[in-house]
Amino acid sequence: MLSTKQKIGWTVISIAVLVYALFPVLSILMTSFKSSSDLNSGKFIPTKFVTSNYEQIFVGEAKDLFLPALWNSIGISLISTFVAVVLATLCAYAIARLDFPGKKIVLTTALMVSMFPVVSIVTPLFNLWRQVGLYDTWLGLIIPYLSLTLPISIWTLAAFFQQIPWDLDRAAQVDGATTWQAFRKVIVPLTLPGVFTTAIIAFFIAWNDFVYGIGLTSTAAARPVPAALAFFTGASQFEAPAGAISAAAIIVTIPVVLLVLAFQRQIVSGLTQGAVKG
Amino acid sequence: MAAITMEHLVKKYDDGFPAVNDISIDVADGEFLILVGPSGCGKSTLLRMVVGLEDITSGDLSINGVRVNDKQPRDRNLSMVFQNYALYPHLSVYENIAFPLRLSKGQFSEEEIDRKVREAADTLDLNEHLERKPANLSGGQRQRVAMGRAIVRDADAFLFDEPLSNLDAKLRGQMRTEIAQLQRRMGITSLYVTHDQTEAMTLGDRVAVLKRGQLQQIASPRELYEQPVNLFVAGFIGAPSMNFIPARVNGSVFHTPIGDIEIPERVQGKLTNAPEIVLLGLRPERFEDAKFVDETKIPHGTVFDSGFTHTEWLGNQQYGYIHYQQDAAVQHKLNELAQELDADGMPAQVVVSLDASSRIRGGSTAKIWLDSRKMHVFNPETGENLTRDAEAGAELTREANEERKNEIERARRRDSARADQAGTAGTSPAGGAEHDGGAGSSAAR
């Protein structure tokens, strides 16, 4: 048990961390409710709560910029997450369970790819994509996103697979399962928490990307939200678009929060409890 | 129902280490065979080779005469109970047991599956737990679920990989009895790996003793106990284990550090090829406090004085410990043996079993009697048992075989009698159990 002193200490630290993490979000939330004249007031809380910023991005002049971008972001991120998780599950299972030549190479390559700086690739990719016709398309973004999401998914999932007792595969095989059946009926259900965790991480990576988003798109056909935000303009050239940008930022945070809340139940630890003794 | 034949099975790992080295065993249909040995002797590897989880480097494995070396585990139709149970944690007990049935798609209807699962659950007393998850079960219950998963389908043989080693002592004894009864009732070929010799002795029709991947001896428990082939088997089987005492042959007596022992007639003729110094194998229960020995029995053995370092009184019996000066000539061999047996070392002491009411205590000197008729003499260099009587041993195993057949026969008769009775009167389970006992005792008479 914690002593009273320790409790107080932990509470203080927790509050400090929470304020540090949440204050910017709160600040953006407040800004999103300010009218354009209120932006430079220097006050934290808007003098008057207005929803004009939200109107602007959903039904107003920024609508054509924001809504397609939102749709692009959701679509591209979901697809690249899904593909990454499916491929990574198979790959990680092989890495965790099978002994094949080149296993180390797969892992180190994955690690190297994920460490490669994005900025250095985006220009060559821009030229290449224009020539093969992938520039400004969904696929043109999904492929580079996979290069970001796959490595980390493989590494995370391999760690999860290694936690599952080998004897479960073996028991399933003795019980009459093929390798595929053992994988699908025993291993995958047990790895679900890991799969969901990986999916969330992969989704964040794709969702938050800016460099590829701005470098490989030019129109609303494929431009994701982070890139689109940069194109917001004020009502006149003397007006800062901070309000609209804040409103859009709040909107794009919502799917992420929903995703975590939805999958939180799946990410339960100790699902393998009771499988084996000791 | 199946006979399993292993012919010169070898398992070599990539580094060339032979975990299993040229093992040939025939397991008869319906036989309960135990693989036993200290850790690292290759017994689990051998079991996994049989079930198909380990590749066979060379040799032939056949089930019912069909070579199965290259068959996948699922095609061998064997069922296995794992040491750690390996239950599927995301499935309920019911679904765990039904798992093998559901995998054989189309073979069983939903009703059949339900009937079989409930039958297995009945046998194993799992009815109340069918909807629970493995995580909420006790160790013994998990063990039962693992067994249920094995018996629910009509496998050709059961394989057990140290199934009881994770249970506490009391539960282990209980499950041991249950496994024995289950196997007898179903009459199904079983291979059972253990390092616990109580399990080996009580469960097995035959026991195979392994050392470093090599088969030492395969025989009925009684033959192993009374006619071991070498030092290793003699030292491994029995608790407390056999005493090994160095001895020099001196005319008609063995000259040993604890006293002179007369060489029994049976032994005399077999010492022609014996080296100068031999090891005597004397089981603790061959000793007795001389005060408690019948006058008529005394001439069958030797009486000598011994100083006891301490005694242990266990209620039903008593053990006395006698220290002696170890002979340097055999020290090395005994240390090697201790290592093979997973022991820390072989102290220079003799453990003797005394009558529980004996007043011998630590520090005292007393007369003890040794029944030397059943002593064994080992060659310390080769470890070979010079006094082994192969025929007598074979006779013991033959007897055990016969007893097993009769026992299975009785169990079947009892089962069918119970089925008849249940059919006519619809007796309660309790009534069935009573009847069970009655039929068993009358058949035994």
C-alpha cells in the first residue's frame, strides 16, 4: 500500500502530466469556438462561444477543402491499417514460430525501413509516382504508408505471438488441426489484443502523416486532412485561419478517440491466462 | 486400438546431439507403457516423435503396421495430454473438449458432438464446469479438461507428457488412480512420460528406463525392481534407492566397509568374471533390526554390528543411516552414477529400513540383519548386473502381462454389467458405484 505521502506525490505528478498533455488540446478547443475578431484577444476562454468555425469547414467556404480530405484520410488510413495488420499477422506468426533462412534479414530490414527518414524519400517518390500515374491517388499514399506501418506492426505482433505458448499450436495439431486451422482458431483469437493494439498504432501513423500527404497529392482526389489544413485561408487575406484550423483539428481528433475507446475493451491483458500452468 | 512399433528411432539435433539414440520398443495393443528417466534423458522427445511434433532423424515408427514417419500429427490419430495442459483459454470447457470433434468437419453432427462431450464430461466429473473458462478452474480441473479433450475422440492411443507434474502431491495421487482406471476401462494403448517413479511403478504394465537417449531396460515394474540390468536402473528404481556398497571377494565372504557379508549360494557361481572389487546392490528393506527377525530367518542372511548416525521415524516404518569409509576405487564410478541420476552426489552411507518399533537411535551401535538372498552384484566399471536372472525377470513380466489381461477383462465385464443394470433399472450413479465394487471383488475371488 502507498503511504499518504506517496499518494500525494503521485497525485501531483499525475496532474502535472495531465495538464502538460491536455492543455494544448484544451487551448485548440477554445480557439475553435472563438470568432475571428476574438482570435487575438489574448484570452484563453472565448469572450463569446461561436460555432462559425465549424460551420465554415462543414457547410461554409472551407467545405470543399475539408470534407473530401476527411474522407480521404479515413479511407486511406483504414485501408493501409487493414492491409498492414493482415500482412504483419502472417509475417509475425512465421517469424515467431518457424525457423526459416532469412528470418533475421526480414526483421532487420523491417527495422531499417522504419528508421529511414521520410523526408529523403518523398522527393524521389514524387517523381516516380508522377511517371507511373500513382501521383495524387489513394494507392499512391497507401503504399508509402504501408512502409511506415508494416515494420512496426511486424515487430509488435511478433512480440505478441512469442508470448503464446507453443504447446497450444502443438495441442491443436494433435487434435487434428492443420497449420492454418491452428493459426486461425487458436492463435489469432488469442492474439486479438495484440492485433488491436497494432491496428491502433498503425492507424495513428497513417492518420498523422503530413510529409507524404502534402508531397504526393495535389487535389482533393487524395489529399488527407493534415495536408489540407495547410491550405486553409482566412475570409480575407488579413484574417488568420486559426479558428477554422482549430475546428478541423478538433474534428480529426474525434475518430482517434473513438477508435481507442472502441478497441479499449479488446485490449485486455491476461487473455491467455489459464492456457498453461506455470 | 493400436500397436505402436518403434524401430531404431534416432533424433539428432542440428548440433549433432542425439537426444534419442537407437530406441526400439514395441507397444502392444491396450498396453500402458511408461517412459521414465532423469531429466534430459530424451523421454519427452521420444513421445513427441511418436505424436509427430518432432521429426524422426532415422528409424521407423509404425502404428498398426503402417509407417507414419512422414505423417502430420493430425493424420496419426493419437491424442495427447500436455504437461502444461495447453487448454485453449478463449474457449469454454465444453468447447475445449469439443475442439477435436469440430475440426473433423462433417464427420459429427451437432447432436453427436454434444453427446460425446457430455459423455467425456461425465467420465471426468466435469459436468458442472462445462460453461466455465480454463482460467477459472483449479489445477486438477484443468488436468481433467485436458484429459477430456484426449478421450472425446476415438484416438488410436493416448500419449501423456508428464501430465501430473504440475499438481500438488495429494491431487497427483488421486489423478494417478483416475488415469489408471480410465485406461483399464477403455483398454486403450497408452504412452506415459514421467520422471516420478511412483507413477511409473503404479501405472505401467511395462516401464522403459531411459538414460541419455538410450533405452536401458524395458520390463514390468517388478522385473525392474527385482532384476535390474545395470547400476543405473537399479539406482533409479526404488525409493529410498538401492545402497551400493563396495566389496572385495574374500573366500566365501564379501569384505565390505560395513562388515563381512556371506556370499549367498545363488551369487557364488556368477562371480567368475567379476573384477577384484565389486558393488553390492542392497535394497533398504533387505535390512532389519536383528531383534525383530524371526529365529528361523536369521540363517538366510548375515548379522553384523553397525553404528547409526541418525534415524528417521515415519510412523509406519523407520529408516536408519549408517556411514562408512568410501573405497577410493569406486568413488569415481559412484559420483558418475549420481550425476546420471540427477543427484548431487552419492554419500558414503547405507540406508536401512527398520521396524517402526525398533529402539535403534542415532549415535548408537546395534546389531542389524541383512537378508542377502536377493542381493545384486554389479561390475563397477561396466555397471552390469552380474547376478541378474533373465529368466526369472521374464517370468515376472509375463505374469504382469497376464494380470493386465485379466484386469481389462474384468473391467469390461463390470462395465457391461453396469450398462445392463442401468438399462433395466435405471440406477443412480451411487448405486452403480456400489455394484461396481461388488462385481470387482467377486471377480477377484
